[in-house]
Amino acid sequence: MRKWVALCCVLFIAMGTLALRRLKPPLKAPTPEQLQAAFPGDTRKILESSDQFILLSLDPKGFGRTQGKGTFHGYRVLGQTVVSSKVKSELMANFYNAMAAEGAFYAACFSPRHGIHAVRDGKPADLVICFECMQFVVYPNKQPSYALISRSAQPVFDRVLSNAAIPLAH
């Protein structure tokens, strides 16, 4: 009988441990100061309530070698997908969580593999994102702004692109 109780306890503890591992930590929000510094003007409003929200897969190699159609702020576009408002909410929640995460620092590189193009009432807001180098650039107008981001949101961005059969840069 004791062996049976001990076995049940061990199984119960093991199942509880596995269940806890599957729980995701709650998403964090960046501070108002982080948001203000990262998103000048009404950029954040455009992103969050856009009429159109496009996620792009970018080729980080050869910046500036190609211009015009098929490029996004100097990077070749490998593919893009228009996302639903539900997916947009998931992407932005994970993006904000990655902004709030600690440990990001400005690296000497910038090899972006992701981009966002959002439009609200004809006004665009673009983000060029480098999870590898932990930074992103916001293009609300002609003057870009730079901010830090952790790598935690990259798997969500990659999943959305992969589900849309968009190739990812290596």
C-alpha cells in the first residue's frame, strides 16, 4: 500500500511539474516612457488600430544594394502576409513583451529579418526588426527612431510567417 501511495505521489508531482512548464509567463508591458521613446507621434496608434497590417520577411544581406519594388527600407522582401486583427493583437502583445524584457542592449550589428507595415487612414507606420541584434527601427516619417527589443517575440513572428508559407531568412 505504501508503495502505491509513493508511486501516486511521484506521478502527481511529475505531472504537476510538466503542467507548470507548459504555462507561459504573463506578458509584460513596456513602461510609458519606453513606448513614448520608441514610437514617436501617432506611430503606436497607427500600429494598434491599423486598417492594414502586413508582416514581412526580410533578407538582411545586401542592405541598400536594391531599391524600389520588392524592398522595404533598403532590405529585400522575401515575402509578406496581411494578418488578421487577432493575429495582429498576438504579434503586438509579444512585441511589447519583448520590449519590456530585460537584457537587451544595442549591438554593433543590424541584420533585420522582420518588418511590419501598418496603415491607418492612409498614414503608414513601418518597423524594421532585428531580433538577433535586439533592436528595431521605427519609420513614422522621414526621421527614424531606434529602440531595444529582446529575442522573445521572434518565434511568434516566425510562426505567423511560416503558417503563411513565407520563407524565412537564415
